[in-house]
Amino acid sequence: MSEAIRFILNAEEVTLGDFGPTETLLDYLRLKRRLTGTKEGCAEGDCGACTVLVGRLTEHGLRYESVNACIRFLGSLHGTHVVTVEHLAGRDGALHPVQQAMVDCHGSQCGFCTPGFVMSLYGLWLSNDAPTRAEIESALQGNLCRCTGYEPIVKAAEQVAANRPSSLFDPLERDRIQIMAKLWSIQSENGTIVVTKDGARSIIPASVAAFAEVLAEEPKATIVAGATDVGLWVTKQMRQLDAVIFINHLTELQSVEVDENGITIGAGVSYSQALDKIADEIPAFGRLIDRIGGQQVRNMGTIGGNIANGSPIGDTPPPLIALGAELTLRTHSGRRTIPLEDFFLSYGKQDRLAGEFVEKVFVPRPRDNSHFAVYKISKRRDEDISALCGAFNLRLDDEGKVASIRIAFGGMAGTPKRASHVEQALLGQAWSWGVISAVRDAFDQDYQPLSDWRASAEYRSLTAKNLLTRFFLETAGQGHELRRFELEEA
Amino acid sequence: MDKSTFTTKPIINGPMHAPLRHDSAHKHVTGTADYIDDIPEPIGTLHMGLGLSDRAHAELVSIDLSAVETAPGVVCVLTGEDIPGFNDVASTGRHDEPLLATKDVQFHGQPIFAVVAETRDQARRAARLARIQYRDLPHWTDIDGARDNGAPLVVEPMVLKRGEPQTEIEKAPLRIQGSMSIGGQEHFYLEGQIALAIPGEDEDIIVWSSTQHPSEVQHMVAHVLGIANNAVEVRTRRMGGGFGGKETQGNHFAALAAVAAKKLKRAVKFRPDRDEDMTVTGKRHDFRVDYDVAFDEDGRIHAVDATYAARCGFSADLSGPVTDRALFHADSSYFYPHVHLTSQPLKTHTVSNTAFRGFGGPQGVLGAERMIEEIAYALGKDPLEIRKLNFYGQQGSDRTATPYHQEVEDNVIARIVEELESSCDYQARRQAIIDFNANSPVIRKGIALTPVKFGISFTMTAYNQAGALVHIYQDGSIHLNHGGTEMGQGLYTKVAQVVADTFQVDIDRVKITATTTGKVPNTSATAASSGSDLNGMAAYDAARQIKERLIDFACRQWEVDRSEVEFLPNRLRIGGEIVPFDTFVRAAYYGRVHLSAAGFYKTPKIHWDREAGRGRPFYYFSYGAACSEVSIDTLTGEYLVDRTDILHDVGRSLNPALDIGQIEGGFVQGMGWLTTEELWWDAKGRLRTHAPSTYKIPLASDRPKEFNVKLAEWSENAEPTIGRSKAVGEPPFVLAISVFEAISMAVASVADYTVCPRLDAPATPERVLMAVERLKQMG
């Protein structure tokens, strides 16, 4: 068993053994390494000023993703390549094309958010030769700028897309082979790592089986996959965590399998990893995922974590429940599979036993003659938490009557919850304007939402009913959802 | 002299009016621009955390800090009793804002004590361990609550009156009374508040502060320490955004860090967490506008009577001048033949509201534009038609007097609006939208073209002064310092362009140095859009003085007439000889020429009598107009901005690239204010939108899908400002009202444009949907 993690920071190999389980990458960079180009703007993964790239080996090779250093714990960096803004410029000080485009387009004013934007744009530049405006905006969803109004930054992204000088110029292209070799070498040292500081432990299990064993021994340990929620327990609530099990590196939990029955998503699959396959199979669900967090959060956060933390405003449970998803929970000695909707017992309480962890979720493929839609309503279109999120899964019989319907909402109750009264009222009825109008008020029996800063109870109730109307109109072939970009543009 | 050693250029790099990039752009993109948190810390630097009230209004019964004091890493804990000078950071001199509360707390989140610890993390953790007993007192957090409770005013209200409004309102053919709520706004500068205090010998102290107003921080630090101003030096190289949020709000952090640093004789850094920053610093004022407008069948305004009530928070801070400026802009671009305007700066148990880009002006304009909407919907006309009918007239017409008795002398609003109306094809698009709406049951569109006329100058006349310091060293390199601060707006670049232009040298020769109270004293806040007007002129004055001495020297040394000395790019022509600038400067040094000068500028012509409500508070006006088109979803209230066109007047631009940046950025920030940015307090008086997770400023995907911004290239300031330019910081913010009114028109479509939607701000999806529902029931 090792007592240190190993990773690469820019051009340097690092072995790190003296850190606590809640120490963040941002503090390490700024306080310990004096790499001050990476800024702290919010310490909760919402502004992007701390954006860095983290490279890791995947089935598709070495892949770099933008992440928020402020909520990324050091324990999650084993076997990765961390790239900060200091690594971009050439050895002679010449600006990287991404940086040059930002200068040329007047993309910085106060400059504080700029290194984060540069890193997000760099992540996009590495992965996309010709991004559309939709893709640029998607890549920038996790970066706030208060000065420029964004127009010059988007122009910089467009300008630089085609500008690809010699690959020798780009540090990650130039060193790709060596970096991969180093990461392979780090990963080949099998064995669980435990780093202890002041009695608090970061546990990095070598395999899922090892994870199950550790969890059986320490059922109270905090499981951290993406840290997009747990990160805030630390930076905002200042919680002490004595034992943290990091699972983001466990590729066994990161498979997305598609077969004729549906999609099986491992608990460690990030939103970004899941996006393509989900979008292919269930386009409406894919569009929702593009509106969860910013790119950095989607690169870190997992669908498994979104389920496991039990939040009533998590965005994936409503569509998953409406689709009839099944959850598999695992311990060191076995597994059980339950309907996802049964997992959420009450506010803050889930059906997860001691020593159990979420292993995967199976999403049945919607049947051919069915209609599926999911609508997220938030104050701001992107990178916002839902005021409410509703999903509808309808199948009509040959006579145009409702053969089956599943409706699930988040933000309307203490847990993600089905609208069973509405469903009952619709079942067997003609799918018609008259029926829809008559059934709307049944939502009041299903949900008594709260008022808070995201929306009032009145708005939530009214909008839930109106979303049924929108769904009806859409099944009748009329698109009525505002979309910034049409699908073919995206 | 050997003329082959340099090449001649027809023009310098970086003259005035050139679209130069921001001087720090290269450093921004490489992460090498140092903000205060990036400066290497002196050995032994300590860190601070804040202990905050968790009551909105209460007497402090007991404060037990024993657990805080014994927490790991804690070096000391400061309460109000530990302030050596005055426990007060009220920028107004009213002594209504304690640095640390001692007897009572007046808002949820008010600082009660500060912790100094070895690390920031330790200070933050320790601050949570206090045990404080309170005796609750009645509290109110909003304008309704303040009115219901007969709340006091934080400053004397202002009244503007011209003509006979009461009689004329009664006499006019038509009259509408109404009310509008306008929300506040969090600055959300990306770099939070921060100060680094480094103690020196005797009473000396240096404070690096992220402030728009180094002189005020200097005075506050001296005030709380009980020492003279000359012992305190405040430095600011750059801020990561300010927007007014660092005009007075940096005082707290600088003062506390200074107290701790002097007490402990160690450097102390104070950087609050984002949530604390948003909790303990003031915001844009929320307003309630109660209006009574009288007009005729054509839509021409006869008289206006309006009250602008504001949520000021627990202390005055800048609420006086902010609510004043709301009244100064309650006319937008319109002539009110008879008018009566009153401000009502209400005390509330919330954080003390403060400066924010526009400084009350945008709220004033929004109230005026609501009245225009009322008239338009009542008469079944296009609001733009009503606007044009009511614009101020040209000089010589009898329609140039403002409610504050200043004549509008430089009016270009009609031309701006006409050009934009034509270039953005407003009329055809409006008709197309009306046609679209007639056939679209769920998605509705709206379009609006709104004007801006913004008064430029601090309304406090004394603030309209500035200083600068220019040195030329023996190698010909130039050192530039002035009282303005750099927060991203490009002020340093613009002022450097002025100096480069004056000496006709490339701008790389001009070193821009951090603002410091030690070089230029008694400065004003970099605020009120005045930065380049004031500091540009002051720097010009300094450079001009040196230039005069250089010309005198050239005349003496070369024995030529003044007319034979000419500053060419990077060189001089003296008689028949061409001399490189640096060669010439070295010669001047040996000729014992004083190569340093302090410059000064004060804005001419302005004066203001607040009691009488009369004067000329503004040197000139900046103008602009925007046309925005939106789509809304009448089932959910969601919306998108499809297109915005802007034509804006910056006079003869000092730097068109930077000015367009200010316009685009100001517009989007204004859009945030009027759409998604909502501040929400709970029943306990606690602000629950105190982080980017809960407070939503615009993202890249919120900006208009098509965004066309142009400067009015024909414009020149009628007044002799620096290069005949105009101020640009605040006016474009107001352009965002076009988005708000376009949403309003889309809502109005559900009642066939016959009912004014009376949309309140911000127009969140919720407010939009609720307005749609209201109109559906009326229409």
C-alpha cells in the first residue's frame, strides 16, 4: 500500500504524501506552488476563474478536460496531468494561439477571469477544430465574465479555431507521448493508496472490489466521485471529513453500454462522458445534460453522484424516473437492483445501506411509439439549478389513448417524485386538449412545492401544469420550446 | 548628429484615438497580471476572517469569543473595543457605520468581530465558533416594510421641481398613476474584496487595497487607527472588476487589516470568501417608483409627479448621491414641461447599499421609460413614437430645461435614434413581429428601441478634480502616475495614450505605475464614468508643463524660435536638425531642465445647489440608443434575446476598441440587472442569494444572439474635454432597458397590446409568466 499520490503538474512529476482529504487543488497551486495564474473567484465551481485542465488516460487515449480547481481535491489527482495557464506560452514567452486570439479580440478587461477563460478555450481548441457558436457557448458555460459581455471572447474562440501552427508549439501536443508513458507508469503501480494527515485519510482504492472492501470496513467514509457537491461541503460549510474514498479514477465504474434494451451507465461516468451516447439514444435527455452545470462541472460530476446525493433538485433523477430507470447498489458481498424512484425515501434520506454504493443505473430505451421530453426551468438558461425540472414519458395505443405515462418532477417536493395523480387521471384517456385541460389541476394533489429564491410555490405549480401543456403540443407535432440553437446548428 | 541611427515613422504607436489593446492584455492571458492575492506575501503574513451577525436587528446581549480565541492557529480576535481610533467607516462622516458592531446589529451578516490567524482557513473556521446572545428587535428588509414601519430616511430627501406640476396634472386630458418595483444588483466583480496591510516604523503603514478610491481608504485607515493621513500609503495596481462595488466597500477590509497589522506588527491579508463578500458589502439600490403622469391624446407629456423610494440599508453610505442621481435621470431623454420629483432614501435592516455603475441613474431612467410605456399602451401606439414626441428639443426650442434647471445644450438624441431606427430596420421588424405574434400561440416576440442621455460629472462638485505625476528619466523613458484606478476599463491605457500623444513618443516608452496616495494625493474615486475625463486632463497638464520646459530648453540650446521646435514621432525637429527623443531628453537633463511635473485638472462650468434643486450638475451629456428583439415562452416565462443593435455616442473616442468593450460589457451587465439577477432575502432578513450558485449573472449564452455595436463616429464633445471624447463607463449600462421593454412588448401581445404589462424588474421567467397570466385575464 502506498502513502503518496503521483501526478504530473505542467512539466513536473509530483509525488505528494502530506495532504488532508479536503485540501483543494486550487490552494495547492496558489499557496504551495505559487502558481498564481489560477484564480479563486467563488470557491464553489460556479465562476470558472480557477479553471485548469486535467489530463487522464481513457479508452480513447489521453484526454484533457477543463475542471474547477477550487472544488477538486488533491486525492482525486493520482495518475493525472494537471495543466495550468502557466504552461501555455512557448518556452520563448510567445503566446499560445488561444492567448493571442484573446489579446487580439480584446477578450480581457479586468483580466481576473481571463486565465480561466483561456483554459476553457484551450480545452475546446484541443478537442474541436471547428466549433460552432453553440459548442463555444457550451464550452464557456462554466466561466463568468463581468466586464466584456462575452462577445470578444466568443470571437476569440472562433478566430483561433483554425489557427493550428506546428504541433511542436503546443505543449500538450508536443509532449503527448511522454506524458502518456508517465501516466501509464503511474497507473501500473497497482495497490490502494492511503494518505494520512492529522488523522484524516484520503483513500484511493486500486479497484472497485477494493473500494467495496474499504467501504465495508468504513461505512461512514465519504465517497467522492466528481466532488461537485462534496467540494462545497468543504469550501462553504467548512465540514471536516475524516475519511474520504476517491473513486473518480475507477474506470470499471465508467462504462456506458448501449444494447437493444437501453443504456447502462456506470456510477462513475461523468456527464461529459455520458453525453454523446445519451444524446444519440434519447436526444431530449442529451439536451438536458448540456444544461447541467458548466463544462467544468460536467467533466467532474457524475450521474451516479447526482443520484446518490439524493437532492430534490438534481437534474437527472426526473428523466431517469420517467424513463423507468433501475439502480444497482453494490456491497463487497453482493448487489441489489431497485427502481430508481424507490431510492429516494424522503428529503435527505435515501435507500442506501451501510457499506453500499451506487454501482450503475440502467435506463430502458423508450419504446418506438412513445414520446419522451424533459424540461428544465431555471432563472438563467445555462449553469443554473432548476427551479423545477419535469420529465414526461408517454405511450399511446392505436386509438390515441394513453396506454402508459410516467411523469416525474424535481424541485416540486422533498425528493424527485412522480406525479401519480396526474398519471392516473390520464391513463386510458384520449390524448386530447380537453383531457389535458381537465387533468392539469391534479398536479396540486401530487405536489405542494415551496417558495424560495429560485421560484415561488405559485410559479412552480403553474409551470408544472404548463409543461404538461407544452408536452401535449409537442406530441401534436408543434415545437414550442425556446432554443437558442436548433439541433442542426449544435 | 547621426540621423542614420533611427528610422522615422509617420505616426507613433499608441496615439490618442487609436484602438489600442488593454495595456495588461498580455499579462491577463498568461496569468502574470498580479492582483493583490498574487503579490508575494511578506514572511509571517497573517490572515483574517469575519464573525457575522445572524440576526437582522438585535441588541447584542453577550459575546463569548473564548472558543474562537483558542481555536487552532488563532493569533488574536478583534472587536469594536480594539479599534485604536474611531470604530467607524462611514464615508459620509455621519458616523452611522461601525467597523465592528458593539451595541446592536442592524442587518443579518453585519460584522461583529474579526479573527486573525496563521492561515486563512484557520481564521474562517475559528470565526464560526463564537457564542453570541441577542435580544431581537423589529426588522424590515424591503421598501414596503420600511414604509409600513415608518422607517427613517438615511439622508435628507431631494426635491426637484419646475413649473406647476399639480395644476397641470389636473388640467391635462389624460392621466395615469402607477407604481414600479426595480430590483437591486450585486456587483459580482470577479476578484473579491481584498487588502494586504504591511506595517512600517512609527505610525507608518502601507495598504494594498482593491479599491476604486485609494484616498478614501487612506483616510479611513488613518481614522480607525487614530493617526495622520501622512502615515498611510494606499496602493492599487489593478482590480479584478469594480463597477462601484469598490468605491466605499473596500474600506472595511483595509481598515481591519490595518488595525490587525499595527497591533501585531505583522503583515495581514484580508480576503473574505465570496459568500461573505456578497453578504457584507452593499449593492445597487432597489427602488419603488410611484408615478403620476399627465399627457394628451398625441402622447405628449404635460406633467410628471414621481417619488423614487429606495432600499438604502442600515446606513447612509452613498445613498444620498445615488437617490439624487435617480432623480437627475428620472427624465431619461424627455422634456417634462411641469415636473415634481422626490427621493425617499429609506432605512432598512439590510446591508448598506452603495455605488453601482450608473449610480441610481439607470433606476431613474427605467421609471421614465415605464411612463412612456403606459402612455403608449393607453393610446395604442408604438412606444418609440411616444419617445420621439417627448425628446428634449434643440437649443432655442422651449424644450431644453431639465427638472434641475440645467439646459440641455448638446442634444444629439434625435439623430442617434433616427440613425439606429433606420440601420436596424426597426419599423419593418416591428411589423413582422406583430404579424408573427398573431399566429404564434405560445412563443411571442417583442422589440424595443430605447434612448440614453446620461449626465457626466460627480454631482458633488468638489469630486471633479484630479491629479497626475509625470517624470521623464534620462534615458527618455516616461513614468506616469495619476489618481485614477484600473479595474478593467482601460483607464491606464487611455491616459498613457494621452501622454504618448503629447510627447509624440511610442506608448511603450510610457510606464504605467500603480495608483498610490504617496504620488498623487487627494484623489476622487474612479467613478461616475469620469476616470479618463479627469485623469486624462490632469496627465495632459503634467505632460504639457514638461513639454513647455523642453521647448524652452530647445530654444535656448539651439538658439531657435519656438515655432522651429516640433515634436515628431519619437524625435524632435529643432530648426533644421532632427534629434531623437531620448538624445534630446538627455541633453535637457544636462541642461538642468526639471523633467518632472504634477498636473491638475478641475471640471469647469459645473455647480449645484441641492437645497434649491438648481444648478448645472453636469458638464455634458453622453447619448446612445439600443434596439433589442426577444422571444418569450408564454407557458414558462423563459426568454431569449435574439438581437441587439446599439449606436452609442462617446464623442471622439480616445480608444474605440476599449470603448466598444465598455459598451458591450455595460449592456450585458445591465441585461443581467433587468433579467436574471435577483436578490432574495428570507423572513429572517438573511440574504439567500449570496454566491454564483444562487445569484445568476449573464453567461456567454445569454448575450444577444446577434449583437451589433457601433460608435457614433460623427460625434465630438461640444465641451473641450480631452481629445473631445466623452465618458463611457456608465451610460451603456442603461441601453439594456431595450431588452426589458422588448420582453414587455412580447408580454403585451397576449392582450393585443392594449394593456401596459407593468412588468417589474428583474424580469425573471417567473415575473414574465405572472405578467402573461395577469394580461391573459385582462385581455
